[in-house]
Amino acid sequence: MAYLATFFWGWLLTSLLLGFAMGWIAVVHRGPAVSRRLALWLSVLVAALLAAALARIVPGRYGYWLDLGLIMFALYLIGCAIGSWLRDWVVSRGLPRA
Amino acid sequence: MHGLFRWSSKWWPGVIPLVVFWAFAAWTSTIPLETDLAARSNAALKDTVLDKQRISVLGRDVGLSAEAFSEEGRLHAVGSVAAVPGVRLVNDNTRLVPEAKPFVWSAERDVARVTLGGSAPLPASKTRLLETARNALGGVEVADQMSLARGAPPRFDNAAALLIDQIAKLKDGKITLSDTKVSLAGMARELGGREAIAAALRNLPEGFSVAANDIKAPPYVFQAYKDPVASTLTLTGNVPDNNVHAALVANAGRKFFSEKVVDNLKASVGAPAGFAQAVVPALGALSRLSTGTLVVSDREVKLSGDALYDAAAQQIRAGLGKDFPQGWQFKAEISVKPQPSAVDATVCQQLFADLLTKARIRFESGSAELSQDSLGLLDRLTETAMRCPNANIEIAGHTDADGDPAANQALSEKRAQTVMDFLVRAGLPANRFTAVGYGASQPLAGNDTDEGKAQNRRIDFVVK
């Protein structure tokens, strides 16, 4: 994993920043949300993909692309979480003052 | 935490650019990653001995196909690649190098090249054998047709290297090593090569043995050419050693009293047994010819040329083979030289005197038996006697003054009679000759020195 991280750290950082930006926006975003049901299905899909990656059943380049996608997605989620939490913190700190 | 869950329902729009980035990342990083993993995998296998090693990388999966020389080596190779950072899976297509039974290795030499074939146990030993061959063979082309196989006997490399040294001693031939048995066939490059190879094979590593040694040596050739025009006897070819060399040249000097001996002999090992015992009488036969060539090739003696008269030709044809050691063959192509023109008695006397000043008729010490060294001279005396058919000739025997005068007298008579018998056997009428013994009564020189005595011991031909 360390080897892979050194190999495409730029893309991982990009995913993290993208997630951070998305998380930052999401707190105050008024657009449509993913329904609970869809979110569940998506979680199941991601879990299945994760399981496939860990079991190493996807061969060759597809396997590598799956790993790459999952890592980027994981960092995106981390970025989102940090972004949302920070934005929430900034917003909630600003509210009493306003 | 509840907030995080709520916000996450709004995170999805970022997934769209994320997918685009993912596609870009996959597009740009796959080939460099595969190249890098291939290089690292190859580096990891650098110290592992494998044959036909091939690495193909798809994504993070490394396909390894190779032939290993032991199960341990095979597992080690797979493990080394699997341990390379970044490698996800190793698709193991390795197998063991096939086992050769029997384990056969060969070196074959022809006119143009030396071909190493059969099996070698390891790539390193294959390289080493090729290098040994190139060093041992100088500029000769070395072709490699060796394949790799398991199952070589212990100390194979040492045995094969020793055999490569032997192929260098061959003109053509093949050396085969089958498990621990060595078979050799072919022709040695030089005289003595066969013996040198046989000697070297005694140093084969423990456990190896010679199953068949059919190395042939080039023929051991000795030649002598008697040229009456240049008045030379040319000796060429091989002699077993310097002692035999000196003895042969000295012997030729005695037998060829009027020819200069040109000595181009060289000492070489590999002479057939009984070489000197065959060559000395053969040279004696050649000395009786007017012109002739003697070729001794291994154990075959060929004598061709012109005898001085019929009876001599017959004696040579019939007599020579008898003196040879067992196993020797004799082929004679003897013709008879035309009889020279007749001369009168005075010229005859002169011719006798000329011959007898060049050489003396020799006898075995203290006896009346003719020395074999004098047959050439006797043939010439006979030929001369045939040229003056009307002359009566006294064959006069003389001795030195040593010993009992009566014994000397008897010896001189017997020796004169022996010479006369020789002439009669050659076909001359007995009534033309008288054999007379003078003992020590007519010395040519003083009897006080060895040289003088030697001059006094003689047979004279006196035309009456």
C-alpha cells in the first residue's frame, strides 16, 4: 500500500481535496439528497466491491483499477467527512455571533 | 455523528469528477506501474538461477514463467516475486527443468567447429564449459547446442572440462559423457595424441570411468629415399626417441657408404612396437637398391625401387619380411635395374678398388659371418663383377696381427670364402673366383694402432 501511495499520491491528494471541497459545500447545499434506500444500496455495492478487492478475485488490470478506484473513493469520503465537519464547526461557531 | 450522516447524503455530486479523475489516474498510471513492477520483479530474481525466465505484468499481477533447477529454487523464485512491494498476485507458471536420464553431454569436433551438445546442469556451468572450450581451442568456432537438464552426476563440470581439453587434442571425433561413462571416438590431431588423451583420462574425477576409447592416432610414418643422382639418403618422419634416432642415423651411415645421409627425422611418441627392429633391416634392404623409397607407416613397410640384379631383387622380396617383429607387414615393389655395359678387366679392377676404398666388407666380430651393414656394398661388388664376365677374380681375405697367426689365417680364408659364396649365390659362376686367405701377412698399415688394425682387416678383390 505504501508503495502504491508513493506511486500515485497526486491522485490520492486530488481525491482528498475534492472530497474536502464537496464536504465543505454539502453542509450548506440545498440540492437533492440521496435517499436512505439508495444510500443503503450504494453501501452494499461499495461493500461488495471492497470484498472483491480484498479477495483479489478481479484479475489483472481490472483488479488494479478497482483497487485504485476504491482507494480514491475512500480518500474522497475522508475528505468529505473532514470538509463537512470543519464547515459545520465554522458555521456553528458563527451562528451565536450572528 | 448524525450530522455527518445527514451531510453525506449530499456528497454524491463530487463522485462525478472523482470518477473522471479515477479514469485519468487509471489511464496514466497503469503502464508505468506495470513497467516498474516488472523491473522490480526481475531485480528480485537476479540471484535466483532460472532458465527461460519470463515476467509479464498486468495491473499489479505478475505472471512468472520459468524453469527452475530445484523445487526449493522454484519456491524461492515465486516467493521473491510475491514479496516485491506493490505486487498483488503471482501467477505461477514455473516448473522444474526436465530431468535427463541418462544425463548425456557431448563434444563433437569436425573440420570447421566444435559443437557442445546434450545437457548441462546449470546456465553457469554451460557458460563455463563454453568458455573453457573457447580457451582450449584457440580460434576454432565453438557452437553451443547444449540444453539444460537436471540429473547431472556429481562433479560433472570437472569431468566435462577435462573432456573439452581432450577434444582439443583431436582432429575430428566425438566425446560423449553419459551419466558417468565416457566414450571417445575419432582421430588424434598429432602423433602421441592418443596416448596423451589416455593419460589425461586417468585424471577423471572420482566416479567417472571410460566406457570406450576408440581414438585413433594418425599413422606413424618414417620415410627414407635413396637418390642415386644427388647421392643422398633422405630420412624423414618420426622416430620414437633420440637414442633410436642416433642409432638409426649411425646405422644408415654404415649401410649407405657412398651416400650423404640427410636427416630430417623428429622424435615423436606413439611408435608401433618393434619400430627399430623393423626399420633397421628395411634400411638394409633399401641400401641394396640402386634407387628406392622406403615408407614405414604404422606397422606396414613399403619398399620400392630398383635392385642391382635379379638375385638381389629376389633375396630382398623373400628375405626382408622374415626379420620383422610380429604383426608387421612388408610390401615390396622391387624391379631390376638394367645391367650396365660390360667393361674390361682393368676398369673392373678400378671399380672394385673405388668401392672398397669407400667402405670395407664387414663381418660379425671374430667370425666369418657377413655383417648386414655390408650387403649394399656386396651388391655393388657383385654388379661390378657382372660387368667383366671374362675376368677371373681373387677374393683376398686379410686380418690384423692380433691373436694367433694360424687362427687369423683360417679366419681370413673363411671370410674370403663367405664373400665368394655371396657372389656365387648372386648367380656368378664359381669358377671365376678364388678365395684366398692371407692372414696378417699383407698389412696395409701398422698393427700398432686401432686405426691401422682396422685398415688391415679387409677383403680385397684382385682381377687376374
